[in-house]
Amino acid sequence: MSGGNQQITFLRSPRGLPVPEDFGAAEVDIPTPGAGQFLSRTIYLSLDPYYRNVMKNSQIYADRLAPGDVMVGETVAEIVESRHPEFKNGDVVAVRNGWQQYATSDGQGVRKIDPTLASVSTALGVLGMPGLTGYAGTVFLAQPLPGQTFVVSACTGPVGCTAGQVARHMGARVVGIAGSKEKCDYAVRELGFDACVDYREGDLRAQLKAACPNGIDAYFDNVGGATLEAVTLNLAMGARIVLCGMIEAYSMDTPPPGPWLGPLVGARATMKGLVVYDHMNRLPEMTRVIARWIHEGSFRWKEDISEGLDRAPEAFCRLMRGQNFGKSLVQIGAAPQS
Ligand SMILES: NC(=O)c1ccc[n+]([C@@H]2O[C@H](COP(=O)([O-])OP(=O)(O)OC[C@H]3O[C@@H](n4cnc5c(N)ncnc54)[C@H](OP(=O)(O)O)[C@@H]3O)[C@@H](O)[C@H]2O)c1
């Protein structure tokens, strides 16, 4: 058969927000499966925010796109011709066919879908990769306790709605953040969230303060940027933030101002606030350990000592200019003889 397989291709990396001209189109022959392969017909193509980063050829993803390549992506597809021992015609599978009507696969990474669980499209949403993201990030990282306030942004999407509803099932008080009144109404009415704030209404910090009077115990961040900032101004003691996605920045050509937290996601990093006074009971332990190292000669330090009280202002100014080298001290009186 000639043709019959429509494809959408990658043409160029978008500048800012993607436009249709960043994509191309092609029609090729429907491929024939080889031994150990199957041919499947795409039913649903998943559109995920991370594709925007793939289109930048971002290092975090294994996918690489050259102009003319079929756009990559997850799909739900029906097997129409199987030469693979573990898959038969009619099986519905989650497979990375990309943006095209037909593709062959050797079965690697392919998941059979149980159509009795829910509509097969959910394998790309709440019962697929986005759902797992929301579930795992909430259960294993955010860990909301019953009665705690859990906030999630992009709260009506597959990641956010899963995170929020999992937190609700864990007994948390759930507050969503979304970009319209319609989305917020849905979050409260259908998803069972306790409240939802619309950031497009302005002053998100104040809206969150009103919706979370006891502060935010856990925040599931899908957006980053100004939304994350507004949340950080409303944190409760011991709060946890799960950095999941930063969609606000995906279409920016250079990272937004302020510390760019994107690498934390790739590195699965954790950031924690430290206040020394919470650890005062460790002072005797620390003294014992470090004094022993000093005694053994395996611990060094440096002091930057100015002589005389009148030198204190200048020494302090040097410290604040970063011109001290070692612990900044002012010697005001004679040290006792040791
Ligand atoms: N870490 C991981 O492994 C992982 C895995 C999957 C997904 N993710 C991330 O999770 C996030 C949610 O993914 P999803 O698939 O569930 O997407 P989604 O919620 O269906 O769609 C993205 C939503 O982001 C919100 N948004 C806020 N600011 C935006 C902006 N400046 N531009 C565009 N959209 C903006 C919009 O909702 P509102 O109008 O409600 O704001 C939009 O509907 C994304 O950041 C994604 O990259 C991370």
C-alpha cells in the first residue's frame, strides 16, 4: 500500500511559545512489522508539556529530534498486525508511536492496557505517566498528614488532579491553584478540593493566605516561577515542596530571573531550610566530635583577627564585602594564657 500513514514532524526549535510553523507534515507508507514486531494503529496521542523541552533537545531527555523526524510522544494504540509472541491483534497498548497514525514496535517498554479499568485514554493520563507522577510525588515526597494543608498548582490537569485527590484520600485539606474560575469551580465541585484559587485574579500570595490560614504544609509544584514564589510566602513550619514541573519557564528562551530550580528536578534534589536553633541539643555532641578532630590534627580553621575595638566597624565592613578570610574577630583584650 502506498502512503496511508500521516505524520507530524519536528521542523525547528520554537522561539518562545511554540507555533504550528514549528511542525511539518508528511505521509509515508504504513510500515510492515518484521519478525518479533507488531504494527499498531494510534488511537490517542498524548500531549505533554515536556515535549516543549524535547523540542529544545534538552539534555534531561533521551529523545533527540532532528528536522524532519516524527515528533516523539506516548500513544494508546491497537495492534493490527502482530509478529510478536507476547502481543496479539486487537490488543490495546500504551506505546511510543509518536505523532503518527501507524508505527511498528518490538514491544520494548510497551504496556498492555486493561480496558475494563477505565477508558483506554486514561493510560496516557491519570492511569499513566502523569497519574503516577501525581501519586508518587504526593505519597512518597509531599507526604501530607491528615488535617494538613496540601496545595497543588495546575490542579485540574492529570498530574495535579491526581496529586490533589491522592492528598484528599490521605486526609489532607486540599487547596488547588488554577488559571480560571471554571477550573477552580471544577476542582472544588468535582475533584472534592476544599478550596481553589485562581491566580489570574491577582495577588496570589494574599489569596493563598486567605485559603490557607494555618500555612501550607505541602506544595506540589507544577508551574514554578511566580506561583512557587507566592507559595513560599505562605509556608507552615516544616513544609515540604515537591518540584514536579516548571511549565511557566518551558517556553522561555533563557531561564527566568532568580535561582533557576530546573536542575533540582533532574537531580532529584531536596532543598531544606536550616535554622541552627532547632539543633541546639547537638551542641555538646558537635563540640566533642570537632574538638577530637582538632586534637588529632585532622580539622583546620582560619581566623581573621583585627586588633582593637576601634577597628570593629572597618572589620565588619570588610566582612560584608567578603574581604575577610576566616572567622572575623576583633581582639579587644588580652587572651588568657593557655
Ligand atoms: N517531574 C516529572 O517527572 C513530571 C512528569 C509529568 C509531568 N510533569 C510536569 O507536571 C506539570 C503538569 O503536567 P500535566 O501533564 O498535568 O499538564 P496540564 O496540567 O494538563 O497542563 C499544564 C497546565 O499548566 C498550567 N500553567 C500554569 N502556568 C502556565 C504557563 N505559564 N503556561 C502554560 N501552562 C501553565 C495550566 O493550568 P492552569 O490554568 O490551571 O494554571 C495548564 O493547563 C508540568 O509542568 C509537567 O512538565 C513532571
